[in-house]
Amino acid sequence: MKHCSFFEQVDKYVNDAAIHMNINEGILNQIKQNNAIVHLCFPIKKDNGEVEIIEAWRAQHSHHRSPCKGGIRFAPISDEDEVKALAALMSYKCAIVDVPFGGGKGAVKIDPKNYSESELQRIVRRLTFELYQKNFIGPGIDVPAPDYGTSSKEMAWIADTFHSLSNDLNSAASVTGKPVTQGGIRGRTEATGLGVAYALREFFKSENYLKNYKIKSGLKDKTIALQGFGNVGYYSALFLSKFGAKVVAISEFEGMISNPEGLDIEELKKYRDESGSLEGYKNGSFTSDRDGIFSFECDVLIPAALESQIHTENMKDIKTKVIAEAANGPVTYDASKWLFKNNVIIIPDVYLNAGGVTVSYFEWIKNLSHIRFGRMEYRHNQKNVQNVTNLLAQKSGIKLTEDEINNVYEEADEKNLVHSGLEETMIRSLHQIVELCESKDYEIDLRTAAFINAIEKIELSYVEGGIFP
Ligand code: NAD
């Protein structure tokens, strides 16, 4: 069988969706193109005085909306094809959740574990300089965010470097996922995982859809097995268990930990942060067979590490009815098709992990408007609630206690507003995708429906916005 690259696989998903659409071929070809990419090689000085050449890429898949948006990852196995594929997924993802960005993605080909903090900082600052020089970063041009192997720390270095180069009043909007003290937004760190949890909770309410697969509705007590206990994996597990699901197995580089009664996610995270491994955690059994996660019996399998984890060689081992793609591209094209034919539901990455970019959008708006969400209305809302409760007491003698008021009234602080915007986005987009499947008598999978939804929206921006001559 011919090897199909990651970018070609994304293309195939688009072609599969286009079969069900009446779309102009030229526009479809434009939608599929990767518009621009830079390949960078730059030197950094290591702590021991040696000079090392660092390789990096930034792809801008589409410019139908500005700026381009997408994470920057640090991974030793990155290459140009992967970056293009991930940038393409960002174009479709942003369209699905109605976030007005084009798709972008970046990668630095390093294993961050092999570099000191100061070496990493030199890499990030030089990368930002290179991107700035080539006009590949800026609040209206291209806005990176955290991804695999990067976090708010690297985003703060990007923002600081961009600001010192550009002196732009809006420089904070040149990157998202920053620490709150550096112009970040409350709720961004957990956004992708929380989005996964909102999406799954809503998905398990889709009774008609689930009936087709003979799956009982409701997230409560559903068993979850999860690959990758990083940012996305940890927060997905944390919120899913808060919402009543049971996370029964988690795998990481060193192996897999399981407990049929459900793992205590916060305790496990603390344990791994302190010890550096899942091994030895007392409330679960450990095996060094990390890939055992793929054959683990569970209701939902969540790959939250990297792409191409479920493929034609291990797809037949899968013992779940639902795969929730928290990572980007964790199931290969061929495996995806086979699993659909064999009644395994895949909740696709282009929708499921869009919580990160949704909250990045909120952060970008916050940076451009230079005001924290909720600042203007916070006290005003509190006063209104007080007025209503006073009136109730005056007219009917009903006096609400402070606890009762707090139970029904949620403060309009930034985090609550961000979570509420994220929840609404994940729910609304899921309904659009599920309804599309229903309208096609369930003959297409959720991924094809998600791509149709995205392509329709991007097509409209070309048709109504026009194409430059
Ligand atoms: P991360 O670096 O925080 O965590 C990834 C974890 O996966 C790490 O702990 C790593 O040790 C583990 N891992 C790697 N290979 C593994 C393997 N073979 N078995 C078990 N564990 C393994 O990265 P992240 O930000 O959580 O990103 C994970 C995925 O989610 C990526 O595909 C990324 O593109 C995608 N994603 C991330 C975000 C975000 O906001 N961070 C948003 C959308 C999509």
C-alpha cells in the first residue's frame, strides 16, 4: 500500500467531504492549498559554548481570514509535511467553531528535554526574530499559540521578543496562550481539555445518534482510557471525571496506569510531576506496556499525544465504541475508514480539540481591546442581583441568604465568561455536525460532516468575499 503523508490524508478527508457537496472545483483546490511556508535554520549558542543549528517551520495554510492561527510545537520528529497538515487542520477547525482565523502551524525540530531553560529561551527568541523578519508573525498576520511540547512560558518569550522588535501597541495579540500576567486570559491553559469534556458530555446526550450504535446515552460512569498526560490529556481527564465519567487508564512514555474504579486525576498528576513517572503510583496498577492503552476495554478511548497513533496495524485491537481525537491526527486515514465501517464512532480532531483556539480567539480580542472581560459589567451585575433580591424581600418578605444567592448567581468574572463562551461554542458546533450526519441518514461519519461544515463556511468567504485578481 502506498504510504500516504499526513498532509495527503487531510486532503483525502476534504475530497471525501466534497463528494457530498456542490462546490466549484477551483475554489475547492484553493481551499486545499497550503498558501505559504517558511523553512528556517538558525544557530543558537548552547550553554557549553557549542553552536547548534536549529530547524523550524511555519506554515500558513489559508488566508481567507486574517490572521493565521495555530500552535508552535517542539518535537524531534517534526517535518514540513506535518506542519502543513496541522496548519490545514487549523483552517477547518477555525471554520467549524466560527473563529475568524486562517490556519497556521509551526514546529521546531527539537526535544525540549535536551535543552536548558536558557537554551530554550534563546531558541524561542531567535525563532520569533526570524518569523518577524519574514513577516510571519503579528497580531493581524499570524498568531502562534502553545502546542505539543510548548506552554505559556514560551508564549511569554515570543510576546516579549515581538514587542521589543515591533513596538506595536497591539503586540500582546501577536501570540496567545500567554501567562495571565503577560496579557493572557484566564481559562486558556485548560481550554482544550475542558472543550473535550464539554463536547463529550454533549455528545452523550445525542440519543438518536447513539441509538444507531446501541450506546447508552449519558456521560456518567462511562469508562475512559487516555493516551498522553500532558496539557490536553490532563485537563480532559480532570474535567471528564468532574462531569461523572470514570478515567480508568492513562498512558505516558514510561507506561500505563489503570484502576477499574477510576483514577484520582489530580493526585496522579501531582504524583507524576513530583516523581517524573506514573510508575509507583499507589492507587493504580502499572505496566510498562504503554501501547496497551489501545486495546484497553473502555467506553471512550482518547488519544491526546501525537498523530498516527491508531493505524492499520493496531486498529483491530481497539475495544471501544468511541474514539475521541483530543490530539491532532491520532487516527490515520485508512484506520479511520475501517473503524467507521466497523461501527466505531470517531469524534474528529478538527472539532474536538478546538477549545484551545476558541479561547485563544477570546485572548486575542482581549489583547486588541486592551480590557479584561467582565471588568465593565462585574459590579453592575452584582448591583442588579442585589436590587432584585431587595425587591423580593420588600414585596413578599422572602429573604434570600448569601449562599442561596451565590448558588443561582454566577459572577461575570473573566474565567466564568471564558468557560461559558467555550461551552456554548463546543455545544453549538457539535449540534451542527451531528445534525448533518442525521440529514444524510448516518451514511457519513462525524469527520466527513465536520469537513463539510468547514468547507461550506470557507467556500462562502471566497464566494462572498471574492478572490483577489
Ligand atoms: P503536551 O506536550 O503538553 O503533552 C503531550 C503528552 O503526550 C506528553 O506528556 C508526552 O510525554 C505524551 N506522549 C507522547 N508520546 C506518547 C506515547 N507514545 N504514549 C503515551 N504518551 C505519549 O502536548 P499537548 O499540548 O497536550 O498536545 C497534545 C496533542 O493535542 C497534540 O496533538 C497537539 O497538537 C494537540 N492540541 C493541543 C492543543 C493545546 O492547546 N495545547 C490544542 C489543540 C490540539
